[in-house]
Amino acid sequence: MKQLYTFGNYLRDKFGCKVHKVGINISGFTCPNIDGTVAYGGCTFCENDSFSASSGEVQELKGFYLNLNSKENPHLEKQLQQLEIQFNAISKRQKDEYGAEKFIVYFQSFTNTYAPFETLKALYEKALSFRDVVGLSIGTRSDSVTDETLEYLAQLSKHKEIWIEFGIQSIYDETLKKINRGHDSANVKELILRAKSKGLNVCGHLIFGLPDESKEMMIETAKAAYAWGIDSVKYHPLYVVKKTALANEFLRGEFTPISEEEYLEVLLESIKLKPSSISVQRVTAGIDNNTLLSPDWCRDKNSQIKNINNTLKQLNLKY
Ligand code: SF4
């Protein structure tokens, strides 16, 4: 049985040691799909409250939000401090518990290019200055990366490992409308192609089980993402958490989550069609607490991975 080509494998091949991603949440960041710039409320599945920048020692910056036009940022020092405290705590745990030797700082919650350029530059450069950090991974939306930021990241990528993570979710605009995504598929394609043309590494996020999508549509999305040249992929099932617009749709009987069986079929086909050079960062997702409304199979990560491995046997692969 061969191992599926994971992001961990990619990093080990490239850096010759164990490299881990350190997920960071910075207070004051938001999303144009939440703050009204593009839309209010966000994607229907997004539980905006779940992104907490608090890491114990650092106070959250309540009521303070940046956007691309923010003229000044009086809280930059606090944000830099949050970054350092979170990085130190998480990287230490990853070293002690998993033997991680090098790190990629992952700006993960909300839209991490949606702030004035000077703020972004200060945060990214601070992250790159930490010991044993080899690069950055920046989670964002395709409608929120300015030319200036893209060009700057392209320059950084000449010496550091720089990734941008885009939510592709679906290539069908009718689906993107149903989930209140706030941009269309052409916008994601354009940004991915531009990022790739500047030599950046791109990770695409895909969601299977979006409203009214057939298996064929999910597989077509995966095929398109591969064709656009993504370097890495995250596959997720759509699950419903409380306090979201999707939860209301689910409770009204207007949305039925994907079954595990169907998810496994789509995942298997997507992995079968994936060019071998594209690494896999995630094969599923879920949440094991009482915020999960449905489906129940997204509660138990171990059982999900066991079932995925059983399915991948058909390709002589294991995760
Ligand atoms: S783009 Fe991301 S952060 Fe913004 S609303 Fe959608 S899921 Fe939430």
C-alpha cells in the first residue's frame, strides 16, 4: 500500500525534516463577505464566532476590524504580539509532541490579505523572522488580494516558501450564490492563474456536499481546480453548525447534508483523477462538539479516517 502524497511528504522532501504548519488567528481581521463590503453575514456555513483570536495570554481587540482601506492601524503592536505568543506556544507543542523541526506560519482565520498593506507586511515579516520558520501560508479569498500584495508575496517567494490558500468550494456560480460566497468562479480561477504565473504556491479548498450539487458537479470542480494548476488541495464535506444561515436552512428541511457513503465516492474519484504532483493537505473535516447539527458522521475524526483508508485501498493507497 502506497501513502497518498500529503503536504507533509512534500515538505519533508523539500526541507529534509519534519515541517509543521502553525495556525494563527489575528484579532482585528475580518472578511469582506461579513463586514458588508461584499455582503453581510458571510458564507452560509461560516460560523463567524468560531474564529477567536484569543490565545489566553493576549486580549482580543474587541470591536476593532481592519479592511483594505483602513488608514491606520493603532493595534498593530498588539497584533504582532499575538502572533508571537501564538507561534511560540503552538510551535513548542508541535516540537515537544510531534518532533516538528521547522515551521510554516499559517494565517488561517477570516481573510488574511484583507488589511492595509503595511499591516500585512509587518505581520508576514515578523512571522518569517521567527526561529525555524521556513515560510508562510496565507488563507484568503480571491476577491481580496491586491496587486501590491500579490507582487510582494511573489518577491518573498524567491527566498521563502510562500503559499496562498483560496476557497474554491465549487466551480458552479449557482452554487456559490446559494452559499452567499460573494464572488464567482471566474474570480477564483483568475486569481489562481495570476498567483501561479508569479511563482506562488497555491492550495485550493474544495467542499463536497454543497446545496443541490450532484456527485458529477463535485468531481468537475475537483478536475477544474487541478487544471488551474493548484499545487495542493484540501477536501472537506459540508457540515452544519449552529448559529449559521445553513443551520436555518437545515432546520427548515431545505438542506440535506452529504452522506458519508457519497462523500467517500466523490473523494475516491477526486483522488483518482488528481495529478500525482498535487499534495493533499486534508481529506475530510468535522467537529466534535455540540455546535455540530449534522451530519453525525462528521463528529468522529478517527472513524472518518478509518473509512477513508478503507476506501482508498481500492487505489492501493492509504492516508
Ligand atoms: S470567506 Fe471564509 S471567513 Fe469569509 S464568510 Fe466565507 S467562510 Fe467565512
